[in-house]
Amino acid sequence: MKEINIAGTLVAKRREKGITQEELAVFIGVSKASVSKWETGQSYPDITFLPQLAAYFNISIDELMNYAPQMTKEEIKKLYHRLSAAFAARPFDDILRECREIIKKYYSCFPLLLQMAVLLTNHHMLAEEKKREAVLIEAAELCQRIKSESSDVLLSKDATSIEAVCYLMLQQPQEVLNLLGESLRPVLTDYVIVAQAYQIMGNAAKAKEVMQIGMYQHLLALIGTTPSYLLLHTNNSELTGEILHRALAVAAIYKLEQLHPNIMAQTYLAAAQVYCLQDNAERSLDMLQKYTDICIAGFFPFSLHGDSFFDAIDSWFAEFDLGTDPPRSEKVIKESMLQGVLSNPSFLALAEQPRFKSIIEKLKNNRGGGE
């Protein structure tokens, strides 16, 4: 991230051109003392001199000022993870203030604004309870700006999704439906066509990669809906048993506990909640134990990755806006693992159970290893 630095640019460009301060002063029509003050940072050139100076050195005014209104993808990724770590280590309000300053400075860098919306959404729970709603609204407003000002269709689509998540967390379901619509179109499988195109071109490796990416995304979509689908049918124990049986069977076949432990942790937690609501304490505790085992032994170090079956998708992960690292720090994730159980009123009925107490103790101890 570059700050305005006319002084440094003037010195570098003047020496590159091989001229003196006096020669530059004569060309611009000012005194040598004025040029000296510009180069030492004691004063800035009058705004009317900027086009003349930029033209003389054959650079843009932005280059003259050493100002970059946009950030690169790599800069955004590094910034996101730095701020994510800071949220875990420093007062929330301090980091939020820093985020707002960055947003103000790069208000036209829409890829950055999207990641700032993601950052605020992922960390709003660290704010004081009375401030959390305002943080989510702020994230939604960033998404609205992206949609209204950016010409990037894919970026606007991502912004719509993040805005919908904000409204869901704000308990505003009608706003979600207004954004995403009340009915869904059939899922497109363009990746199959793309893979076949690569195959016809003789690029079998690329065809394999594209097919694996499509299969991986559909697999996560299938298992990722299981928690919500389970909770939708809490009153039907036979159906919830079948839902969980099928989901866990697919997960076992694709070794999802190793491939994507987070999605399995969420599935086990939802299953534990459903069983508890069905007054099946033993099955609930079984699921909570599986959840805890993944959180402690199978989660960190977390990084998106393939495996022996999905062996062609690692380069795809590397291209993600935030890379292969998680969107929250290990410390925040481990705390959320604990709070996912402690803050869920469904588990109050288990509070005095020895197995439940042991699970809570393990999750509390697990917080000590993250930074």
C-alpha cells in the first residue's frame, strides 16, 4: 500500500534524468528553493504544477505522487490475513477503525471492498453485542457499493451473495429473498462442457482439472446443506436419521473428514443439536464427540487442499482471492468451536452429563494452541 510521496519521486526522476534542482526550477518556473522544499518534503508543489511535472518526467500524475488507488490481488490477500490475525490479538474497535481507514483510502478498489465485507462478516461476533448489527450493516453497504459502481459482473455476483449472508445474520429473511429471488434456476454444469472442449483440444490434464473442480464443488454443496436440512426436520426422527445416514455415507466415501474437516464439523454439530432436541442424549453426545475430535485432532493446520482422488485441484485453490488459508485466525476459529457448543441453548439439557463436561473441557483446552 503506497502513501503519497511526491518528494521521493521528484528526487528519483530528477537524478534519473541527470538534471539539477535549478534546471527543474527553471523549466517549471519556480525558484530553486521551492524545488528543494518539494524534494525534502517541507512543502508540496501547487496543484497546477502537477500536470507540468508529470509531463516533464513522462509519467502519470498518480506515478508522480506515488499513489496507487488500486491494490493487487496479492496485496489484498496479505492485508486480509494481517487484519484477520489482528482481530484475534487486539481490541476489535481498533482494528475496525483501521479497516475503515483502508476502505476510505481505496474506496474505488472494488476487489478490496469485497474482501473487507467478508472480513467484517467473519469477525463481527468479536464486537460488543450492541455493535454487531452495525458491523453487519456496514459490510452489506460495502456490497451495495460494489454492485452499484463496479462493472465487474462476477464481483457484483459475489457481493450479492455476501450481502445476503449479512441479511441472514441480521435476521432479515425477506431481504435475502429480495436479493436472491424466491425460486432457484437449475444448476448449470458448464464445467462439463468446458472439460469436453479441453479434451477435444487434446488437453486431457486441463479437462481432468476442470471436471475435478466441478465434482468437488458439488460434493461440498451436497454435504454443506446437510446441517440446515437436518434442522429443518427436527420433528421427524426417522427422516433425520436417513438424512444423516446418507450424508455420512457419502462423506466417508470421499474421506471428507480429511479433505474438508470444517464441513464435517458443522455436520456433526448440527446432528448433535437435532438429537438433543429429540431427547436422544446418547446420540447427541456421540455426535458432539465426533465434532470435538475433528476440532482438536483433524482441523489444524487448516488449508484448502486436494487428496489422492482430487489430485488436480491444488493449483485452483492457490488462485483463490484469499489463497488456501482460512478466512479467520486459528485463535478465533478455536474460540468459535467452543462457543458453537456453549452458546447453543439446545445443549443445556446435557450440561450435567460427564461426557458433555469432558467435551467442553477438551474444547477449552484446545484454545491454547492457536495464535
